[in-house]
Amino acid sequence: MVAKGVFASLLLASSMMLHADVDSVQHKLTQNYPNVKITDLKTTPVKGLYSGILDQQVIYLDEEAQHILVGSMIRLQDQRNLSKDLVASTRAGSNTQMSAVKIDVKSLDLSDALKTVRGNGRHQLIVFSDPNCPYCKTLDNNLSQLKDVTIYTFLYPIKHQSVIPSQQVWCSPNRQYAWQQLIAKGVIPTASADCPNPVARNLALGKRLAIQGTPAIIFADGHVVMGAYSATEIQNIWQQLGL
């Protein structure tokens, strides 16, 4: 339960304020209410409203750090309990930063991704990766340690110098081999980059999905995490989310 004193210490504000970012809200909270320890502060689908964890429960905070709301946020479009999703992501690991808004995996055109199957392939991961991203290189090595997994890798060259090599990977006779040589060893494919390829579509897709960095990992239920997660961390998320 959130202590009554915490609520008493938070003043109500009625004026309309400009939209703030997470760092700004965190600064205001720390400056005005240093004894209120809200962790895992992040944006929500509602403009000006931020989610966080206080006393081991999901709360919502306004952008001026003057209001706290406790309860469930329900998205009317599909009746999804976004607060429940946040609880699940918190349980998946204290270092796991999952998006509160999940991606509709069924809406993705997986034919625009490189497909790798290991073992029976029963687990599914979708990865957005840039060949010149050092964390993507680390993640790719970590993914090689997973068993019984199907990995869909969307070539997502957000770095300008990665566009042509990504196109060359797709145009190569053996795309998976060309990708491994590029991501692991920095070997540029010899294939031309002028074949029909999905790189432009992938960049547009990532923009629509608000994927602003790499690597991005999307789990089969639509949960998204960012970063070079280890094989163990990914397996723990599978277990915690029942995937």
C-alpha cells in the first residue's frame, strides 16, 4: 500500500502544462519530493501521464509530478489491461525495461526479415538490428546460445553507413551467411545492393513502431525490450511471461 503521508505530501495542480519528458518529470519529482521513491518511470500511451513503481505497485504520475493515480489503465481498443502488462514486465526482471505498449506481432510481415531456426524453433523472437551497432553484435552472439528458437531479424540500418551493406546482405545468395559475416566479423557482402529488398520498408516499419534504437527485441506476445540481453535473461523472460 502507498503510505497516506505520500499522498498528503503531493499537492494538486489544475493548470495545463506543456508535455514533459521522463528526465524532466524525474527531476521535478526529486527536487520537490525527494522522499518519494518512484522507480522505472516511463511514458504511457496517454500524453502527459507517466507510469512508475512505488511500494512494489504500479502508479501513474502527471508530468508536473504533482498527482499520483493508483489503479488500472485499460486500453479500450482491445480491452487490454496495460497496468497488468507493466506488472508482468517488472516481474520478468529488475533490469528489464519493457514497453508498456505491446506490438501486434501478427501484423508484421515476417517475410521481410531473415529467418533463423534452431532446434524445434518453438520460441519466437523478432529482432531489429543495425550491422554497425556494437550492441547488436553482442546480442547476435548471445542469440547464438539459445536453443529451440526461431529468430526473425529485420535489417534496420538506422546508421547511414549501414544502409548499403544491409541491402547487400539481402541481395546475397545466402542471406543468413552474409548477415553473420557482416554482424560478427564486419565482412561486407560482395553482392550488389540493387535487387528488390525490404530495407526501406523495414525503416518505415520501425518508425511506425517507434523503434528509435537498436537492438530491439520483440517477444511472441508483443513485449519489447531494448539492448543486448544475454541468453539467460531472454530465457528468464520466456519463463516469467509463459512464452
